[in-house]
Amino acid sequence: MTSDTPDTDSNADATPCAYTEYREGEDIEELPAIGEGATGVEADVWETLYEIDDPEMPVSIVDLGLIYGVSVEDGVATVDMTLTYSGCPARDMLLEQVEREVSEVDGVEAVDLRLVWSPEWTIEMVTDQGKADLKEFGLSV
């Protein structure tokens, strides 16, 4: 007996979005990442990220919990970030803004912006300041 349903391997890696490279993020205990203890150029990158608001609400992407990590080595700023959900309509705009603004930080020669989906973003990743900003914006958190 034949079937019109394709044979699928339940162990195959699913890739819901062909335009996204999926990477593992940090352990949940280490989030939200807020740049505490950063110095030098890395601290400047964090400061820049704090100045970038989510395009849909006036909350810093750091306070919203979208930044999972920042490192700077040999002039290359690596930024691991996520989005509130994979279908975010402001995805391209936000990623371009982060890359552009981080590239303007003194001491940064290149930006490696890595979009990660693990761990999955949750409201628990929002900082206290972010929650206050969301409440001021009219959202219940």
C-alpha cells in the first residue's frame, strides 16, 4: 500500500524558518544578560544596546531580555540576541539597527550578530526596569 504522505524521520532536525540559522544560547540561569561587569569596548557595546528600543514598544532591547550575550575580541563584537517570537515583523529592521549601531562603537571593527532561539524568550527574561517600562506603556506584566 502506498501513501501520498511523505516519509518523515522523527529524529530529523526541524527548521521552521529557512532564513534563520539556529544556534544554542546560554543557560537560562544566566539570563537576562545585562552587561554587568563589562569593561572597555564591551561596556560601550552594552551602553549602545541599552539605547536601542524595541520597534513596537519603548523598551530597551536589553531590558526586554533580547540580548543573550556580548563579547568583544580583536575588534569583533559578537552579539547573541533573540526576538520575542520567530515571526517578529520588525526582525530585519531590528537586526540591521543593532548591527549598524554596534559597528559605530569606537574599537569595534566588525560585528558578528547571532540570532539564537535557545533558550526560548519568555517574559521572565525582562528586567525589572523593562517590566516597569512595559507597565508604563500600558501592558500588564
